Amino acid sequence: MIAVGFFNSIMFPTIFSLAIRGLGELTSRGSGLLCQAIVGSALLPMIQGMVADMTSVQLSYFVPVCAYIYIAWYAVNSQRFS
């Protein structure tokens, strides 16, 4: 569990750098929107808790797995098109 926290701590700066690269004069607007998107991370634990209540704690871990799959997809695609 400690390793999960460690790798999550370095994920946001990496995603942030990838997301604002190449925005030009829209960099400030893009970075502001990206910072507002952090609220989505506050919703995932609530969704995971609801799934745990409806099914089981073990199955609820598919919620963050889906988020990590999307993050990996974003990383691969942002590198491909930059």
C-alpha cells in the first residue's frame, strides 16, 4: 500500500506536464482547467465506496483500476501525438 501512495505522488506532476505541453498562449487556461479536474479524484473514493457497499470491497478495486487504465491510455496517446 505504501508503494501505491508513492507512485500516485509522482503521477500528477507527470500528467500535468504532458497535458499543458504545446498549449502556447492557452497554457494558463489549460493548467487552470487541469487543476479543477482534480475534483474528479475526490469522486473516485465515493464511487468505490458505493461499489463496495453494493458488492464487495475486493470488487470495488476495479474502480481505481479503470482510472489507472485510462491514465495509461492517456500517457500512451499523448506521447504518440506529440
